[in-house]
Amino acid sequence: MSSQVMGTGTSVVVDRCQVCQAEGLKPILFVGYLPPVNAMRDIGAQPREEAAYPAQLLLCETCQLIQLGLIVDAQILFPHSYPYTSSTTNILRENFAELYQECLSLLDLKPEHLVVDIGSNDGNLLINFKDKHRICGVTPEKVGEIAIARGIPTLISYFDAAIVDRIVQEQGKAHMVTATNVFAHMENVRGVLEGVTRLLDPNGVFLTESHYVLELVKTVQYDTIYHEHLRYYSLHSLQYLLAMHGLEVFHAKLIPTHGGSIRVYSAPKGSRPIQASVEQLLQAEKIGLSWEALNAFKAAVLKSRQQLWSIVADIKTKNERIVGISAPSRASTLIHYCGLDEGVLDSVVEIKGSHKIGKYIPGTLIPVVEESVLFADPQPDYALLLSWHIADELIPKLRSLGFRNRFIVPLPEPRVV
């Protein structure tokens, strides 16, 4: 991989696979030049020059990793002021509660065992382990202070060799290390795994959750392509990466978070029996992630974008109002790739207390406001579900709060409900 200076940080052009270093990566899809998804300016701030980076998916045919073609400096993507808090999403809270119960049955966790969560954010995962086991979170963002206030020991730092040494010296080895929705974000993933293997005790387990690329392809989730997501894992590519560091996948399952994710348990090779779930998922990927399937995915993305724009254009010719619902990171890709601006979306609403309220959607003049405006008369004519992957949760909630008009579900096949 080669590097070049872009904007205020150093980006790395991916000309070799991020995992196995193979050359000759094959392009799959290009969704344009995108701003960092958390570069959110204050409402009313005068527009100024902003950085935007190319977002292209590439396939490594050696290890089957699908990855972004550019790595943007982590300090640009994950600033100290990073606004995302995982506890605001109900499906994630439920997922981590279920994860804890599964770990109890699978791993025989004991009170004296240490559990370390990489990228622990506001402590949404570790809150389930609190007061039952020894715990430690590691996160570089200021939101780690929320976890500390909740009584969750947290080191506000990037996960690196110095942090591993500190944890081992102060607390001993970990019986379990978790990395949920962050393992695809870290630039030096091989260095991270070296740290994980040094941190684990001989019977320890490394658990990851990542957005699952097979689900991304099947449900046309082009909106999850943005620069925080450096890698889009299949079980094949995860298995290859983990094996490079002496770890063996012994169980894997699909989970509903983020529109379809995969939870993978790994341990030092030979230390645990391999469950049937592993081979079952590997077989499904041979068909669903073939080169023919990836070409069909690209065609489906182009069709989906055209269909969404057709719906929106028809609404706007009638001078009807559209408001976006919630501002997840994926919303930025959908808005930019589909050409939606402040002339299309009056605003995007977030729940009270969101750190994104009072900001513009990155690279636009679309304001993020508190969701009460959605229910004030006259109500907007349409609500575009930017968090469409939790539509089953959002639509009943918004109906119960009083929204009377129609919803636009933008993916996988755009429709009005």
C-alpha cells in the first residue's frame, strides 16, 4: 500500500490486500467522493472547503476480503469529539444482552475472568458484564467518559501495544476480548490481532461482530460503504485473517444488527471444538459471494439509486416536504450517492439528546434537528428512513408518537409505505 497526503491527514491508497498483501485487487463498486461521516459543522456555519475521499470496493481473490481502496487517517475519522453513542440504539442494547447470555453458556465465564472490549464506546456491551466479571473498556473517543460515569473502567486510548502492556501488568491476561462493530474500522488490523493474542490467556476467546458482507450484497446495502469501514468481512476472509495469528474460528452466527452482521468466536488453534455453524456459513458464501454475484450486486445498486431518485423527484414536483429520520453514519453515503441535498430534505431528525443535533449532515446544508419537529403541524408529507435497516422498530414508534403521513424506505428496493 502506498500513501499520499490529502487534506489535513495522510491517506493510504490500497494497492495490496489489507490482510494478505496480495496484489491485483478487483474493483466492484465506486460510490463517489465522500466526506468523513462525522465531519459535522454547526448549523449556520458558513460553507468552506471540506475534504472528500474516494470510496471504492475492491475484492482480493486470494483471501476473499472485500475492502475499501483508500484508508483515511484514523484521527480524521475518529476524532476525540466522535459523536456516536451505541446505547441510543435499542437493537444494539438487545444484541449485547443476548451476547452476554450466549457467552455464559458457551464460554463458562467466571467472576474472576477479565473481559476487555476494544472500541467500547459508552460501555453498551460491558454494562452487561458489569458486577459479574472483571471488565475493562478501551476507546479513543470522549464518549468513553460516559462509560466511566456508568461505573465501567475505561481507558480512553487507541488499542495499541502500550495499552496491552498496561492491561496485562495491572489486571493480568483476559479470558475474553471483544471487538464489536470496530474490527472492520481499524487500519492496522494485523497489529491489533498481535495485541489481542498477547492479551488473551491460553484458554481465552476473541469475539468479533462485524457487518456481514454476504448480507450487504444480498440486500443491496451500498449505504454502508464509507471510510470508517475499511473491510467488509465474510467468514472466509475472517477465518484467513485469524488463522494468520494462530486463532481458529469455532463458532459463527448471523445477528440482526446494522442490517445484518456476523458474530464470530475464535480461540487459539486446537483449544476448542469447532461447531457445525462454521462450515454451514462457509458453504453459503461460495455462491453468494461469487464474482457473478458481486456483478449482480453492482447492477442492483445502480437500479436502486435510480428508483429512489424517481420516487423523490415525483414528490418534489408536487412541492411536498420530505424529512429524513435519524442520522446514522450510513445516511451520509446514501445522501451523497443519490444526490439528495437541502433542496430535497428539509432536515434530518434525531432523538432528544443526540450529539448530532445542531449540526449539518456532512458535506451538506441539511440540518439535524430534534425529532419533535416531525410531529408539529403541518407535518412533513414524507419521512425518509435513513436508518431503514431498523424500519420495523422505527415505523411503529413514530406512528405511536403521532406521525400521520407516509414513509420512504430507501433500500433494498425503494418504496413508499
